[in-house]
Amino acid sequence: MSRVLIIGAGGVGGVVTHKCAQATDVFTDICLASRTMAKCDRIARQLKRPIQTARVDADVPANVVRLIRRFKPDVVVNVALPYQDLSIMEACLATGTDYLDTANYEPPEKAKFEYRWQWAFRKRYEKAGLMALLGCGFDPGVSNVFCAYARKHCFDEIHTVDILDCNAGSHGHPFATNFNPEINIREISQRGKYWESGAWHDTAPLSVHQTFDFPDIGPREMYLMYHEELESLVRNIKGLRRIRFWMTFGEQYLTYLRVLQNVGLTRIDPVDYEGHKVVPLKFLKNLLPEPSSLGPNYTGKTNIGCLIEGLKNGRRRRVYLYNVCDHAACYREVKAQAISYTTGVPAAIGAILMVNKVWRRAGVHNVEEFDPDPFMEQLTRRGLPWVVREPRRGEYRIR
Ligand code: NDP
């Protein structure tokens, strides 16, 4: 029986806490810690069993060390912001504790996410006999597991992967982001990037798009973006010829985003305002609805999956693996919308597999490095059933 420390009491943190609390056969003790104590206590009040809560500023490793020494977790689940990844990884090393997160580090002053800062911890984690599991949400996370499953069960060679992320839900706000607004807008306004024939190719932000007919949802416009799992999958799926990431956006969302960009509200450099330094995007984040507040009126579904092509027994094959998740059903179960749910459930599953030693290897690892089967089995069991289908000729085509 194990102890889990969850850091970050936002939309995703709420779901991880609910799901760990449901796993009574795995976690005897749970502590939810975040910058704002009231948010931890609000989530704790939703649960059927008692948990501990704590206030922590995780930007400072010493604060996290103190908390870990007091609570003594077997694993720390970091669902605060990517800015805290390195300080929490340091604290885990200092205290001999395993680590898991859902988003890779990016420096606050530059919107550039890469694994290199976290992969640099490899030798120290190996030497300490500790494990860090990176990017264990949905995408990254389940998208990586789907690739590992396809590699193990469906293909002898994987040639192309397209990761397709569709949110066809409606939250009733004119403009809101489904996960942390600051991180979300930084990601979406970056240049697009995909990997083909051994090289990375750049595209202007959201300039490449096409319509795709999503199962259970229907046709939606999806846009090519850079996403962090592309970096690890290019390394870990041998023989890959091309990998791309696509996300759907509605016209209204894109119009708001363009206006905010044009007036300078998505800038991440400090500007002088009446003698104060203000980062416009941080200010905007404070005006926008919190992801954890979107749930009550959210309707519609998400469909996130991987369309994969390659060879099996010398013949060309296409396989589409995906999950469909319903916003309202998530809210009924854990008081969260589907984006928080599809991220929080895999994070809880990763923590369960780690403490049960099903996925346990010293070092710093990405999800696709492990056997996908136990994870896929847990996905169905813990609320994210998946579909694997072989499209007919002409079905689910992508250019
Ligand atoms: P929220 O903004 O809802 O929550 C973030 C939480 O982190 C807040 O409670 C915030 O506290 C807390 N926090 C921020 N800074 C600190 C700090 N210095 N110390 C302690 N706590 C801190 O975001 P989400 O829950 O939507 O997202 C959480 C993470 O999940 C993000 O890193 C995001 O990128 C990732 N994610 C991953 C996905 C995937 O599929 N892999 C998909 C969606 C999200 P406060 O409330 O005080 O601000």
C-alpha cells in the first residue's frame, strides 16, 4: 500500500486526486499540495475519503523537500505548471522519491518546450535508483502508449503517425482555454513543426490545416502544431518516416486568439505599466476562466487518438486508436471537464503502475519506453476506454 503526493490543485490536479482516492487498493495516504491552500481544501471536500492538504510554493526545491520529508510519499505526481518541473525533480532526487509529470519543462522567459532539461537528469536518477516518468497525461501520455501498443501488436514497421486531438465540447464562455491559459496560449502561438525523412520542418503558426471526420463527433478543422511527444517518439519509435500533431480549433476561438495577439496581450516579456512590470499573458491568464471552473456547463465530447500507417507481414496497414470522452459525464464523476479528465486519469494510472512496480526502471523515461498492455488495461478500467480500428479504404484519410 502506497502514499502519493500530488502537487497542483488545478483542473488536472483535481482529477488525479479523485482517481487516486478511488484507488483504495493502491493508495492508503494521499496529500494534495498547491500554491493556494483553499483550492486543495475545495477538492478534498469533494472526496468520499479523507486526504491531507498542504500549501507549497514548488518553485523553490527546499519547500518541496520539506513537504516530502514530512509526508514521505512513494511517488510525487507533478500537475502544477511546467515551470516547476525542474525544482520538483531536484526535490525528488534530494529525498529519494519517484517522480511523474504530464508536461515538459519550459523556461518562463522563453516559450520553448523541450525534453533536454529533464533528460539531463538521467544519470543522477539512474545512480540514485529512482524513476522519473515524463509526459504521462493524454497527449503526451496516452498518445505515446497508443504508439507503443501499435508497435507491439499491429505493425512490424511503423512508417507514419498522426496524433489527432479534437475537442468538440462547448463550455458557454466566449473565450476560455481547457488547461492553464498561460501554458496553452504559449503552446498554440508557437510555430508549427513536424518530422519527416529524418529532419524537422517548420510551419507558420496554425497555417497548415485540413478537415477530418472524427468518430462520434463528425468533421472538424484541425491544425498542425508542434507538440512535445513528437520529440521522444522520433527517438523511440524506430523506422518512423513522418510524425505530426493536429489539434482542432473553432473559428471563434481563433478569432479571439488573433485579436489578443494583435493587441499584445499574449506577449510574455514584461512591459512597464504605471511603474510596475507586467507580463501581458500572465495578466490575461488572471482574467480568463480557470480550467477547473469550466466543468458544470460543459457539453459535448473529445476524441484524441493516433492514426498510424506501416507494414504488417509485408502488407500495408492502417490502424486508428482513439478514446472518446464526454465532458458532462466527467463532471458527474469527478467535477471536472474532459480535458482535465483525460490528462488526470493517465497521470493517476502512471503513478499506480509505478508504485506497484509494474512500470519501474531507474532513470528518466518517456511513456512509450514501457510495456503498453498494463496501461491500456488500466485505461479501460479507470474511465478512458479506447477503440482500435482498421479504417476501410478511403475512410479516415489524411493528407
Ligand atoms: P491549472 O492552471 O488549472 O492548475 C495549475 C495548478 O498549479 C494551480 O492550482 C496552481 O496554483 C498550481 N501552481 C502553479 N504554480 C505553482 C507553484 N509555484 N507551486 C505550487 N503550485 C503551483 O492547470 P491545469 O490543471 O489545467 O494543468 C496542469 C498541468 O497539466 C499543466 O502543466 C499542463 O500543461 C498539463 N497538461 C497536460 C496535458 C497532457 O495531456 N499531457 C493536457 C492538459 C494539461 P494556483 O491555483 O495558486 O495558481
